[in-house]
Amino acid sequence: MKNWRRTRTCGELNSESIGESVVLNGWVHARRDHGGIYFVDLRDRYGITQLVLGGNISEAVKLSAEDVIAVRGKVVARDESNVNKQRPTGWIEIDVEELEILSKSLTPPFEVSGGDEPAVETRLRYRYIDLRRESMQKNILHRAKFISAMRRAFDDEGFCDIETPILTKATPEGARDYLVPSRVHPGSFYALPQSPQIFKQILQVSGFDRYYQVARCFRDEDLRADRQPDFTQLDMEMSFVEEEDIYGVWERILVRTFRDAMGLELSAPFQRMRYDEAMERFGSDKPDLRFDLELKDVADWARKSDFGVFRGALDSGGRVMGLCLPGGAKLSRKEITALEVVVKEYGAKGLAWWKASADGGAGPLARFCAGNLAGDLMALVGAAEGDLCLFVADRQDTVRRSLGELRRHLAAAPHAGVARREGWAFLWVTHFPMFERDEEAERWVSLHHPFTAPENWEFWKEGDGDLSCIASRAYDLVANGWELGSGSIRIHRADVQAKVFEVLGIEADEAQEKFGFLLEALSFGAPPHGGFALGLDRVTALTAGLDNIRDIIAFPKTTSAMDLMCVAPSPVPLGQLEEVHIRPAGRALVRAFETTAPEPSTEASSGSSRV
RNA sequence: GGGGACGUAGCUCAAUUGGUUAGAGUACCGGCCUGUCACGCCGGGGGUUGCGGGUUCAAGUCCCGUCGUCCUCGCCA
């Protein structure tokens, strides 16, 4: 038996290795048959090395793409004319003496080397092959490097890595839980954690004053480009701290992580901005600060003008705001109409536009810009000649949201020509509202979560009424328009926590049943504490230059939460359901019977069929 | 749950107004080639046009339904 274990990898051999005898293992990336001489690009995680196989290697002709092979040979220099400067290993090649095929490959469903990128569906079905592609190797390695650097930073800051349960308790608030039936306790269910929130608070009560964890979190909600049903957070919590302590730790850690993982220098401290200011200036709680296009209040102008739509919005308690696109007067009517579609998607009834000029300008608003009104409007929105001004009049939240989305849209549209600053625009968005009105359920709900401390608690202690003006001690970290994470200073007194549950309409006995253990823990001497969780899928996707977190996750799910490789979720036999005391109904029952029923005689072919 | 886009060879795509035997590149198979690295040259196989129904003399193309993928609104403490 020959020893075919590799002595070197495919990425490390260069001119200094000439003359060395080596054994290489790897995948056949490409092969070129010249009749009598045969070239193979051998690939592993570390690189690609060219093998030269002469007529003495009879197995050479049997090789096909993605076979796994081992070769023994000598590192030799290439002639000057044969050097491949595209590759680090391009100055050498392996003069192969012996070859062993370790494992044959079927014809791959798509090409690992070059070629067009296959459809997402195909890539996910054959994820193990997709992950061989250079871009995916790069993404996955970036993620590993980033998270590893961040772990080291937390360790060095004195944080303690503590695991928390995956099988835990269902929570009434927030996202829909993934449920796990209990076999031992008929009719009872575990839930997968939406986050380790309660456990990390309890760890503070236990005295672990600096906790962190790379935590899997689960939320049974619909997916987006930046949302997967199971995702990963860098979760942390600290005791005896206030907001600035949390910001400071994270700024140090992120500066270090960016430096160690990417060689980039972030500038810290990051900007801080209150939620109200972010909403008023940018129409978003995650503003992208790499470009301007700020929203401007034009109520003063609207009151002076005769434009009924604007005045009507003001009279009914709404707002009139606009933004100015520098040089935007060159946009065609068709292009402007397309912008109106954008704001309408977010509830605006229309988009008023005006090509700014002191002599009255052009567009639907021009006839309301006689005399000084044109100059007044230009001053209010900060417009110059040749700029395009865009306005929405509506309820405040509609005005802000639609213009905020329009701002994002314009910045992304090449023809709008919005100037964008390079680099990383990090900021802390602070003082989120404590509560939000759920109009449908006619009750107040937590904007963040019910354990968040209120900022101005005394103010509303008195009575009920409008709670929307109460600020919380919650904060988000935003970079380049992405919400990367959020956190808050928590309530550390059981009586305050009980009061918040009361406001949220969670009855005392319900609170006791759902969160009693937390309330109890808080009543045994809880330190003031707070924390934060960073979305690792998002931050690594963003720093890898991706616009979808799917490509930074080894085994992601589709928009309908399917794993196309495993084909999960999948039906289970009725017997397995009975064991956990579940009886399916309706369509689920039909599916369960199909799964349980013995296969007809076509069994042989059913192995390859997919549900 | 709603809206939009897409689904044709293993893969990436084309197919005019509904009209000939559904094409190309690549991959695959066979042959040739001793310096290629997107090797080249010659030849070949490969299609339930996602699935089901309908309209029509005729459907990849039009209509209805359905399944899947992607984006998105709602949703996501």
C-alpha cells in the first residue's frame, strides 16, 4: 500500500520549492489533453497547481472534472514562455510520477470553474458543489475569519462565552416561534429561541457581568434578502453599564475586528443620532449616511402657497416634506413618474415635483411658485437652479417613510447621479420609542422588546393615554443603511418590569406564567445591565460586498424556508407524530398519510423522486 | 396572505405577429493533437419547453389553474 497522504497543498508551492518531491491531493479543476502530454489543474482550498502528466501515466485519460486524486511528483520550474502570471503557483508545475484516483465524480450539475453562475435553485440543491466555487469559498472563509477575529476581541475584553438552550420556552411577544413538541409531556411544546435574551439577562443576575455567545436564533416569519429563519448573532450582555459603555466596547471590538479580519481602519467613536432625528432628516431608522439628500420640512412654504393638496395635509395634522436631487432637472417626465411609483409603494398618494428656478421653475408645482415663492421654496429645500425637488404631503409616518425610501432609491439609481462617499458609515441610532400602537389589536406593543428600560419612566407612570412619545433606552447599530444589530439597557427591577407588562396588556398571571422566572430572578438582586446583538450574517455579507445574506451562509433556505439540499421540512410518518402526541388535520393529515402509506411496487424509482 | 419577475438541453441563454424538424455556447461522449492554462481541430448524443387544463387548423409563444425560484408589501419583540 502506497501512502497517498498529501505533503503539501495546492496553493503553497512556488519557485522556492523547485526540486522538491511532493504528494498532492485535490480535485481535478480542469484538464487539457494534448495527446501524449496531459495537463491537470489540481484544486484544493488553498489554490490551484498545474500537474503535467506524460505518456507514462496511463490513468491520465480516465480523469474527469471533480475527480479526487493524489499525485506523487517533483516540483519543476516552468520555461519563461510557459509561466502563468495569473496564479501564484504559475511559475512551477508538478512533473507527475504516479497518480491515484481516490474518488471518481459524476458529471457535475454545473461547472465549478468559470462558467456562468447557475440559478439559485440549482446552487442550493447542490450546495456542496456550489460551495466549491471560488466566490463561495471566499465568502465562507471571510465569515470564518471575521467571526474568529470578533471572538478574540471579546475574549480579550474579558467576556465569558456561555451557551444557552436551543430547546426553550415559547414567548407570547414578538416573532412567531418555531415549536418543538414534547414526547414526555403530552400537549406541551418547547420553542426555539428567537434570541437568548432572557437567558443572558439571567446570567447578569448570576454575576457573569460580561457574557457573549455566537448564538443561533430562530424566527418563523417570512424571508427577505437579509432575513433567514435561522440566523446567527454575536450576542452580548454586560452589568453595571449605561449606553456609552456598550457603545464603547462595540466600537473597540469592531475596530479590532475590521483591522484583524480585513486590514481596514474604522474611525471611532461612531456617530450617534436619536431616532427622531434619523426619521426627520432621513425618513429611516437605518439611514445610509454615505450620501446627503436630506428630507426638508416645507410646511412654512405650503402655508403661504395656494396648493390645496399641501394645505389639506397640514390642516389634517399631517406634514409636507421634500428632498432635493442636485442636477435632477435633467430627468425626463417618464423618469420622474417612475419615482412616483416608489413613494406610492409606501403609502404616499402622490409625488409633487418641481424643477427649481428662481423664475418659477417647471413641473406641477411651478404655478404655485409665483414671485418670491420660488425663491422661498429653493431656500427651504436647499435647492439651486437645475435641481429637482420632490415632495410628499400626508400623515407624518407616510411622508417620512416614503421619502426615506425615495432617498435610498435615488442613491442607488445610476441616472440620478447622487454623490456617494466611500467607506463605512457607522452610527448608533438611539432613543427608540418605547411603545408602538398595534391598531389592529388595539393595544400598545414593545418596539424593541418588553425588557427594555424606559428613558423617561416618571412621565407616563401617572396614567395611560398616548404612550408613543416615551423613549426607550434601546439602540441600533447601522452601517451603510443596513441595520446590523440592536440592543438596550434593560429593566433590572421586578416592579418596573411588572409595570411594563401591565402597559403591554400582559395580565399579571400571564406574565407570571410566561416570564415569572425572569421576574423572580430580577427580585433576587439584579445588577443594572444592558447588551447588544450583532447580526453576523448581515455584517459578514455587507463586508463581503454581498447584497443577500444567503451567500455568506453555508446552507441557507429559500424564500419559502425550504432547504433544497436536504428537502426540509418534510413529512414524517404518523407513528412519529403520535409519539409526540400530534394529530395532523386537513392538508397536513393527507400529507401524513401519503408519507406513512407503504409505497406501491414502484419503490425502486421513488428513491430519486422529490416531494 | 397580497404584488411583481422568472421557469426552454446537465448549465447559461435564444427562438420575429401563434406557423418548417425548438437553436447557440458550454458541459458530456468518441477521435486527433507533446506546452496548454477559457487549449485547439473533427464528429456525436442529449428536449414531457415546470406540471395540468383550455382556445386554435396550428401553442415554447395566448388564456385559466397549479408548483417552484427570486424580489417585495404585510410580517419580522
